[in-house]
Amino acid sequence: MPERNRRDGLTGGGTPSKTLVMGIVNVTPDSFSDGGRFYHPKDAIAHAYRLVEEGADVIDVGAESTRPGHTPVPEDEEWRRLEPVLRELCAHAPVPVSVDTFKASTAVRALELGADIINDVWGGLADPRMLQVVADAGCVYIWMHNRPEPAPERAFDVLMEETRRGVARCLEAGIAEDKLWIDPGIGFAKTYEQNLQILRRLSEYCSLGWPVLLGTSRKGVIGRTLGTSPADRLEGSLATVAWGVAAGVQMVRVHDVLATVRTCRMVEAIRDVRE
């Protein structure tokens, strides 16, 4: 499929007609959610195509776990894991391919292979070269809120202010307005209570005026609430997806694509029905 069609719904500044579903492919041996099941390139590629069949609108490929206490991965090792998967998906996947990385050098290599999106969990703070790389490439960029430590107080106000500053940095670097998405960073540098508070006020976050990606799938806030392991958090994940769709998020990043697609379509039907 031509690249310009693969990006439909991701650019242009409008509101997608449906909530987009981003399917997660972890090419890591230490993922908190799937325990390295897709570490081998062949398994990762097969999983990506399975997610597309289930209805994923975007595939997000990452090769470094960002769970609490994760082991940092050197640039060369990250690329060694990513390259065979991206080489296949960028050439043949019928949906946009996103790369989950905060390293500018990895982003450059991924974009050269044809990646459509850079999904940066540090919002350009971990690597000062990232914003310029993205601006020069003209690709879609997902800026995620993150910080070294949780805010000591007023977490939602801090999130809003730091998001505004992050967006300003992106625009100053030359990233086009219609290529920019934002993500509140649930599970990153936020306490359990702060994660819940931010989720409760998602509609306010969406009012900032940028398309919002929500990533809550199988995260610790769900596990702590329900007392379940990462593999047993489907219902909690779907609850947060439903809440997010109702609040106005435009894309959700998930492990369980089929169930999420069905949840999104049902919530949208209720939300959008005419009187």
C-alpha cells in the first residue's frame, strides 16, 4: 500500500472518524507484559501481521523495555533487534509502522527503512537530537510526558504545563502541527494515585487541542487496582480504553487488539448516536 495511504487518519489536523488502535510488538527478552514471547524476529513479524488481522490501525515496534527497573539497551543492540522486523513491516505491512524509541540514532535508521511514526517515551528529553531528526524527516511524532520523578504535588497541573512546554519545543524544532500527537504517559513517573487522577481528568487533557494517544494496556495501575498479573489485566485495560474513548482520545496503544477494537466501536456507537 502506498505510504500516503498508510498514514490516513494520522495527519491533517482533523479528528479520525474512529478511535485508532495501535498494536504493540515487543522485540525484547524482558517485556513486562509478554515475557519475551516475540523476541525472535520471525515471531515478532508473525505477531504484527496477526494484530493487523485483528484490526490494528498502527503497529508499534519496540526493542527496549521501559518498565520500571528495566536494563538500558545500547543503540547497536536496540537496532540489531529492530532491523529485521522493521525491514519486513516497513516494506509490506498495510498499516503505518511506529517505532518506540527515545534514541535519535535509532529513529534515523528506522525512518530510512520507511517507518511512519516515532513514538518517544521521553518526549525529546532523553536525546536532544530527537526533535530535529523528526522535524527533518517530516514524520508523525508522538510526544509522551515523562520526568525523572513523580511530581510532588498537583500532578495533573504539572502534566498540563509540561505538555504545553513539550509541544512548544516540538514546534520550535520545526515539527509540523499536523504531525504531532501527545500522550499523558500513564505509568511513567507517576504514583498510583496520580495515574488514576490523570485518567479521571483525561477529557481536560484532550482539550489541549492535540490528538491524544493513551497507553494503559496491562500497566501497573491496573494490576494494583485489580490484584492481577500482567497477563490477567484484560478487563482493566478495556475499562481504561472505554474511559479514554469517551473522554476523547484518538488512539489507544494496546496488547489485546481484537477486544480493544470491539470495545472502541461499542463506546463510539453510544457516544455518537443521534437523538
